[in-house]
Amino acid sequence: MQFSIRGQQIDVTDALKDYVDKKLSRLEKYFDAPPTSEGYVTLNVIRGLHTVEVTIPLPGVMLRAEDRSDDMYASIDAVVDKLERQIRKHKTKLNRKFRQEGSLKTLFVENGSAAGVVALDHEEETDDDELEVVRTKRFTMKPMDVEEAILQMNMIGHDFFVFTNIESQEVNVVYKRDDGKYGLIERD
């Protein structure tokens, strides 16, 4: 698996690159064949906080994790742990779905295209006086059921997820409520 490693407000040394490569290579044991897509790693230092973001686009799923701490190496370790948990959770979910549906053929017919995921920055702040769009993202929405959309939302670590509902073929939004449960927004 190849990773594009870049630094923001930090020089990415060879030792840091080697450490990232070594830690992220642990993820390869979860795949039958190493993914061909390129992963993205961003290392950032803001006000003494070392932030590591890793995004790995895969067919049908987007793995994303982020961590902040006082030490860059600790942040890298924490991000890899988060990614491993996401992969295990997704594999468990897929295995459960295979058992329930009884056939791999139906799953691949329904989920043949790659998933698109919206990844927004939590650090983006807006002034009350000035409403300005600072980032626009475009993505292809894969038809999926509500349960899969919630899983995708949790895997990328956001509070909402926009998707095409496989049952109604309409664009829906799932979101995490303050009480820890989930909500679904449908068009009227």
C-alpha cells in the first residue's frame, strides 16, 4: 500500500516518513491483496498539538482517522489503532451481512460502485458577520441502506453522512443525535 505523506507547518523528516510507513504497513495484514489505491497522510502542528490525519480510499468504503496529542509519534500510533478498529468493525459488518443475505452475488450486484464520502474539516470556523464557503467537495454517492450509511459515517468520524437510499433511490442524510442515537432525514 502506498501513502502520500505531507506536512503542514512541519518538515517531514525521513525518520518520520519511515515511522509512518512502518506503522501503516500493519494494516496490510487485514487485506487479501494489498489495496492499489493511494492513501493520504497529513502531519500537522498547530499550537503545540501534533495532528495526524490518514485517509485510505477503498472500493466501497473510505477509511479515515485523525488524532491529536503532544507527541507526533503517539498521534501516529493512535491513528493506526483507530484504523485497525475501523477495519475490524467493517469486516465484522460485511461478514454479518453475508450470513444474513446468504449469497455474495446479491451483495456485489447492489454494491458494485465505489462509495463517495464527504470529509469535512472540524477546524473550519465561521464568523457570524462573514459567511464564506471555504471548501467544496464533490463525490459520487453509492446506493446503500441506512445501516451501512451509519457505519460509513462512524468510520470517517463525522456527525452526519449524505447517501443515496437503496430503497427509495432518494438522497438522505443520517446524523448522530446528542443522545447517542441516530436520526434520518428524508425528503418530503
